[in-house]
Amino acid sequence: MLNTIDLEKRWFRYKIKSYIPHLIIFIGVLAIGVPSFIIFNPKENDDNKKKVLSAPVVKKELETKSSPDLKNVSIPSSNTRIVSNQILDTVKNVKIQNDEDIMFEPSLNFMQNMRNSPPSFYAMDSSSKVNTQNNEKEEKKKAPNKIVQTKEKIEEIVLEENPVNTQTNTKVQKDIQTSVITINRKEASDDINNVIKRFKVNNNPVLSLFISKKYYELGDYPQAYNYALITNQINRDIEASWIIFTKSLVKLDKRDQAIQTLKDYIKDSNSNSARILLEEIQSGKFK
Amino acid sequence: MEPSIYSSSKGVFLDIVNPDEYVQLDRVSTIYQSLKDSINKPLKIILLFGKPGTGKSMFLTKLHKDLSTSKIVHLYETPILDESEFYKTLAQDIFFTKFSGELNFTQFMKIVKTSPIDSIPIVLLDEAQLYSDMLMEKIRLLSDSRTIKFVITLHKTEKEDLIAKEHFQTRIWETIELENASATELKLYIQKKLMKANCFDSASMFSGKNMNLIYKLTKGNYRDTNKLIYTLFDLYETYEQNNHLSSLNTNSISNKLVEMSAIQTGLINA
């Protein structure tokens, strides 16, 4: 007869022994798995948190971008063609920076365009008219004639879709339809310096006229006088240059010289603008 | 008092070589038929080899039983290690010649040549690995004379392989290797064995899991299986006698008891 009690004890010991390898494997897996889980999981959690946190932000941005008030178009102080070109160039940059926060700085790409365009002031004038024709009309109606401010901040510009504009402009405007643009303008002196550098390279009278106007706006009348004189020396037929030149003379207390200059110019050109300015100076309206 | 099913089932797996308890399995039957066919060929020696417990002795016993009615067959389950005694036994059994004193190979060959026999006698030698190399050489010479056919069984070890190669390589007509049973064969073996002894209840107690465990423990070795199942039913009988059977599920074999049997028989080292 078999000793079943002893056999059961031996069997029990055998079962315990047989489970030891499984137990070791289990503990090993735990020892490896738990630290791995702890190490790798928080990152995932962080990522998830970031995703959760970032989701509303994106949503807000989207909401902001997708709620353009097309009627509330406001482009302060931009009645000149140059400024309108600036805006168009800036708008081109909007497309590039579309995915980021849209904080625009003034671009001087328009100067490059000027360089590539015909050198004549009038040529540039006519070409820019094509692109900005409709905008100018609207701007003239809506915005009063203001001098371009040295520090201007253009906030929330939403451009209307303009079918007359070129293909590039159309694309840009489509992008901008769904976005709000914040344009911060920096010191104009930096712009002038850049333009002066460019002018020294190519002696373009358009640039010297622009510099002269800028200095005049800044109240630096001697510099305005100098660049207007340079512009006249390069091209004697630019009306705006003569007007800035005589205005600068008046500001520099050389009223007589300004009057004489205007009279001489009117003789040569029959310019109405020059005649009006002459009358204003003589009557004392312009001081 | 009638013996319990466990007691009668236990007896089925007693480790004895009984040709009446030979279990017909497909693969084993094919091998056996191949062996029988080889006997009818003009062979010198048939080598039957395999690991211990693969059924070599049972094969020889079965062959002896089947051929004894039609041929002169002599089975020597226990090796006759003394050479003179080996010759004297063969002379007496095959040629009905009693010889007193020492009988050497030359004298035995004289007896073989002078004795008129209608058919070639068949000598079945079990556990031939126990014979000395000298005696194995004499057996080889006897087989070369074509006066006696030998069927020998060897354990498959390196030594036995060497014997097979060196002594019998050119003389062996047929070599038959016996292997352990597969899982399916082992299941059939256990159930057929029990059903042959009318132990239907105990045969139905073995589940697939039990069979897999038994196969895992015995690796299909028939001798180990017999020992294990014998001990298993012995355990059941002990529990029954101690009135502890109620703690066991008697509808199926408990794997716990199978493992306990394996511990008892040494298949599990616990």
C-alpha cells in the first residue's frame, strides 16, 4: 500500500517548485515592466496634456481667424501709392506666415519691385495704379488725406476680396479672408536708412523722393530739402519733388526763394499743384 | 467480494511481457508485419533495436508466438552468457542433442552439419547487448553458415550501434528500429489496453489533459507508461481502501494523482 500522505507532501513541494520559475519570470517582467511604464508613460501623459491644453488654443485661434469682419476694413493713414504697395507686400508675407502668429513688420520688398520696374516715376505710378486702382478709390473715399505716420500700428486688417487685383493678390486675400492680421510698424528711421542705402546703390529718383517725403514728415526739413534737390537734379520733371523742395524752403524760413522757385517751375511745367501751393504760400496759408 | 475497478485496471499495466496483451497500433502493426516478412527472406540476421521500453521484448514474444506453429522458432529472453552453455542449449533445443561436458564452437558446428533439419531454425535472442563480443562473433559465423537464422534485439546506445556496425554491418538483412509512441498512440495504447481487459469505466476516466500529462511525463515510453498507470490505479485503490476517495473526483483521472504517481515511480524528481 502506498503512503499517500507522504506522496501528497512531496507533490505539494513539487508544485511549489514548479511554480518558482513562473514566479521568477513574473517578478522579472514586473521589475522590467513597471519602471518602463513609469519612465515612458509620463511623457505620453505630458503629451496628452499638451494636446489637451493646446486644443482650445488652436480652437481660439481658428475662431479668431475664421471670424473676419469683412465690413470693418480699416487701413489707417495710407493714401499714398507707396503705402498701398507696402500693404500689398505685407499681405504677401501673410501667406507665408499664415500658420504662425501673424505679426507683421514693414517689408521693403516694394523697393525691389521698384528697382525692377521702369525707372521713371511715372512708369511706376501707372503700374501701381493698375494694382491699387480700386483700393485707392475706396481709401480716398473712406480715409482722409493723412500723412503716413512714423509710428503706426495697424491692427486687425481684413482685406476684402478684390477681383481686379493680380492672381497673387487674390490668393493672398483668400487666405486673409479667414485671418485677422496685426501689423506693427517699427521706427521709420530704420526704413529711411535702408532706402538711403538702396538709393546710394542705384540713384533712383523715386527713392530719393521717398526719402525726402519721409524726412519732411519727420520734420527734418534740411534733409527733406537736400533729397528733394537731389531728386530734381536727377529728374527735373517730378512735380512732387519740386513741391516738397519748396515746402522745405518755406519751413527753413526761405519763403522768397520758395516763391521764386515755384514761379520758375510753373513757367516750365504749368503745374496746377505748384500754382496752388504758390498761392497758399503767398497768402500765408502755408507757413 | 469483487475487486474494484482500480484494482482490475491496475493489473492490466503490470510490467510483464505477455503476447496476449499485445496492443495493435497502426504503426506498430506495420513494423511487426515488416518483421514477419523479413523472416521469410533468405536473411542471415535481423536486428531489432530501440530505446528501452519501446516494445522490443514484446515484439520478439509476439513473433515467437505467431511463428511457433509454422516454423522452428526458439526464443531466449534471458541471455545465455556462458559460451559452452549457449551451444549446448541450442544443440538440445534445435537439434535435440544432449551434450555433457564442455561444448565448443567447432563441436557445435559438427552437430549442426550432421543433424538433418527440413527448414532453417529461427533463434530469437533478446537483450543481445549483454552477450560478449566473442560470442557475438560466433553468432555471426553461425549466421554465415546459413544453418540458423538469428533475430536479435539491442538497446540503442552508442555501444550497441558500434556492435551493429562492426560485427553485423555486412550480414544484417534487415534492421528495424522501434520508437516511443506518439501522444495519440499512447492514448490509444492505454485505452485499448484497458478495454481489452474490459475496464471500460476506467478507460473513460482519461481525458485529453490526462493523456497530455502522461505523455509529457513518459515521453511515449511504453514501459514508463505501464509503470505510471499501474501506480496511478494503485493510488486510487489506496485512497479507496482508506475511504478518502470522496475527496477525489472519480469521474475523471486527477492530474494531481498522475503527478503523485510520477513522483512515486521516479518520473518526477520531487
